[in-house]
Amino acid sequence: MTPFAVLAEPVRRRLFLFVASFAESVDREQAAKGVGVAPSVAAFHLDKLADAGVLTVEYRRPPGRTGPGAGRPAKRYRAVESEHSFTVPERHYEVAAAILARAVADADTESRSITGSLHTAARSFGRTIGAGSQSPGGNLPKGNLERVATVLAPYGYEPCITEEQLVLANCPFRALAEEFGEIICRMNLRLLKGVLKGAAAKGLAARTDPSVGSCCVTIECR
């Protein structure tokens, strides 16, 4: 579960804010009392927060209790000192930034045009994430449309299968696309073509299909 999803639950969000307000770690009894829930409820939600990576877990005995009769160390929680950024609808500008940075670096070292390097970098990124759909032992669907939809969902495309098409209801690069439409949309088309290639999704094609409020590309059966 992502940090955004886990923090959407009200009790977990209150627990996270309570723990984050302390410089030291806190145990479940402290957290439970702080937000007004039972210790067992607090423990359940604190562990969910830890699983999502927004809290860390440590074990420590209370001050002054040492030796064989001190009992087991208590489980304690501390907020992770890292930055989390969320947008709704979901955006992934870090993907565009990584592709653009790679394109600039390749154009400089290989004396190529920025446009050509950008398209190559986008296809390469797409092939990499698409290839993940063929990893042995995975639980991805076998159907091409379903499999590609599962690959694209974590990147904010909001894929929806309808009438032998994969409609991408959201643009992960909306602000960039609004200002630099031709550049970003062409990059996105190459990225998605790369996904189909990496996923070996035969019989599927990515085509431009501009629509207000959604992605500029549709994936369809040929």
C-alpha cells in the first residue's frame, strides 16, 4: 500500500501525526492514548503505517528496566524523516524529469538531437517497465490489455478497458503537457509504445487520441 493510500484512513492519519510530533519513538499505549483508541487498534494501524514506510519500528525497554527480569523490549514507532508528495489526480513528473535528463545527457555525449534522444529515452523507459510484466512468478493477468493496464496503473494513467481498447483516463504529466504539449505528448507516445514492446503485447498499438482531461494516447487492439 502506498503512503498516500495508507494515510487516507482517518485513524492512521491521526496516529501518524501524533507519532510525528515526537522527536523520540513512542509505543502503542502512548499512541492509543494520544488519539483515543484501544491499544490493539493502535497497534494494527501503526503496523500498517510501518509497512507503508512512513513509520520505522524499533524495540526498546522502558528506562530503568534492565536485566533478566525486565521483560521483552517494547515495540516503538518513529516517523520516517523523508519527504512524501501527493497529487490528485495522480501525477508523475519525476518520470518525465528522468526521461528528459537522460535525453539531454545522451544528446550531449553522443552528439544527437535533443528530440531524437528524448524519443529514444522514452522508448527505453517504457520497455523497461513493460518488461516487468513478463517477470516469472508474477501474479499479472495473462490478457494483453489487462496486463498492460496493470503495468500502467502505478504510473497514474488510470487505465480503463473498454471495447477492445485501453483508455487512459489521466495524464501523469498534465502541467507539462499543457505548456509543452507537442514535446510531452510525443514523449508519452514513445514511452507507451516502449511499454507494449517490453511487455511483448502483440496485437496492441498505441495511437494519439487527444482528449480534454485524459491522456493523449489510447491503446487498442489492431
